[in-house]
Amino acid sequence: MKKLLYFLSIFIIKFSTSFAQDTIPNSDFEYWASGGSVDEPVNWGTVNNFQIQVNNCVTKTTTSGDFYSGSAGVVLTTVTYDCPKCTTLKSWPIAGTAVCGGLIYTDYPFIRGGFPYTKRPTDLNGYCKYLPQPIPNGGGKLDQSDIQVYLFKYDFVKHKRDTIAFGRLFPSNSTFAPFSVNLTYNPKFSVNPDTAQIILASSNGQAEMPAGSKFYVDGLFFDFTLGVESLTANNFNLKQNFPNPFNGNTIFQFNCVASEKVNFEICDMLGRQVYTNKINAESGLNTINFSSKLCAGTYFYSLSNGKNKVSKKMVVTD
């Protein structure tokens, strides 16, 4: 059996784009920087390096249907790396892998770092699609995508990072649809984290990985289904609906920098639009009193002004 190589050395990106505290940097993969043979997503460390960039391990996609919103997304592809200098193993499967705000190394721990984050979300949400290949000698079993989320807190006394929360998901939908990675909190720690780490991979590394598996991701955001968020003035943003979960009626609130037309929509977990409304919003706080005729289940609601789009998750009960 071929020896698996899940992570390879990192090509470090230099970038000037700044991102706000407690947000996922470049969460919609709109920002890319020149990294040699291919562009690299700003603030994401990837497995791309000089030897394998030509195989397009982690690349930008602007093809319609290969990203969810905006003008671009990311596609992670499992490739075969042929090593001309190796005397025994001539090739390895390489999973297209990217880590937000972190770096990837050849030695353990392979993935390090992350981005500053101090809140306690319930889920990581986003949109994706996966086109897997059959696993070699797997009896027809298909490859698996992989999303991992960690929240850390550094212990200055013990000089180590404690894992505050963790979540993992293996999406398998072949067309763009919402996903939600539930975060499980360690009951030993009641403190807020200081760092978040999001890892995306085109193969999960638990079996011999087939070349050609493609994982498309876009529009990442943290959700606070069980909490209540405040709106930030001078920003286009959307508050978690209240109450949530709900049955019958709920309230949505959002903030606009100036008076403008916005589009409010609700989609089910398969990405199908079930409600839409164009609103002449005012500058400052706006409120939507919503009377639900939706079936029980989980939904994503979004607000867009043509330049920005904000999404959150809600639950309708019987």
C-alpha cells in the first residue's frame, strides 16, 4: 500500500489586507495573493509549494456554480505528487488542505497557529460541494471531505494551548448547499478562547486517498444559535433572530450604514430558497417581524445589499 502523505510544506503568503477582530479572515475567499505558479487565498496557509503548485492543490475558482456568492471561492483538490528524487516511493497522494490564519509543516504538529477569536459560537457554517473519487481498492467506497474547527486558549502557567471546543464534519453534497459544523465545548473550561483554527481538506487521510477529489468551499461564518449578539454601529450586519428556536413568530434585526435596498432571504438545508423579500432599509437599526409558515427544521437566513452578504442559522420547531 502506498505510504500516505497528508500534509506537505507550506508556502507562506505575504498580504496587506486587514480583517476585524473576532471574524474569520477572508471567510468568503474573495482575496487572493500571488504565490508563484498559482494564487494563494489571503490569510490561509495551504499545502501548495513549488513542486506541487502546477497540480493545483488549492486554487481560486471563479467559475459559475463553483462558488456560492461574491466573485470567487476556493477549490481543494487531492493530487498525486511524483517525486523525482525518491528512491523507494515514487509518488504520494496529497490532500488539498488549507488552514485559516495558520501554517502547515512536514513535522508534528503538522498544522499550527490560527486567528484571534474570543467568542463562544455554537457552529461554523458555510456553503460547499464535494466531488469525490473512489478510494483505490476500496470496493467502490468514495473519498471523504474534511472540515475541522478548533477553539483554543493559551495557558500561560502550563505553557500550552487548551482545546476549548472542537467540531468536525465530512460534507458529501455534490451541489452547493449549506453545511453546519457543531462545536462541542470541553466542560473543564468555562473561559472564552483566544484563537480559532479552521481546517479544510479534500480528503480526510484515513484511507488511501484518490487523486481528483475536489472540495469547493465558500461563505464561512460562525453562528450563535444559543446566544444573543449585539449589533455594531457603522457596519452592515445582521443579528441572530429572537426567539430562536421558534414556532410561529420571530424577530430579525439588522444594521445599515446608510439608507439602501437590501434583499432578505431564507433557504433550507439543501440551499433551496423558501422566502425572499426586498426591503427599503433605513440607516441604523431595522427590524423584521416574521410570521413563519415554514415546516419544522433548520434554515439559513441571509441579508445582502449587493456588496456584502451576511448569513445566520435558525431553527423552526413544531
